[in-house]
Amino acid sequence: MESIAPKIGCVSQTLREWVKKHDVDTGMRDGVTSEDLDRIRNLERENKELRRANEILKLARTFFAQAELDRKLKS
């Protein structure tokens, strides 16, 4: 790797990481595949968005419940 890396324009550590990633992706080495990492990232992003949406809905529910209570008290 030390001799090949400069020939392809990278440092040996980068080449080592690429080989490791390839080995994991092809099942030659244990670890989380690139596909699974992408899936996990997407699920975490979706989870974050859903939590944010739930928080907004809770605030809206509280707001409208208070507005309804105020309306009933004024009647």
C-alpha cells in the first residue's frame, strides 16, 4: 500500500481505508456496510424530522386547546 498509494494520488492510510471498506462491503471482513451506513443515516434523518414534526403538533394542539377554552369562557 505504501508504494501503490502515491501512484494513484493518495496517501497509504486513505488506500487502507478504501480496502477495508471494500472488504466490509463484500463480506470479507466484519463491519457495517456502506449500504447499511447510508440506510442508518437516512433513518436517523427521518427520525429527527418526525420528532420535530411531533413537537410542532404538540405545540399546535396546546395552542388550539387553549384557544377553544378561551372561546368557551368568553361565551
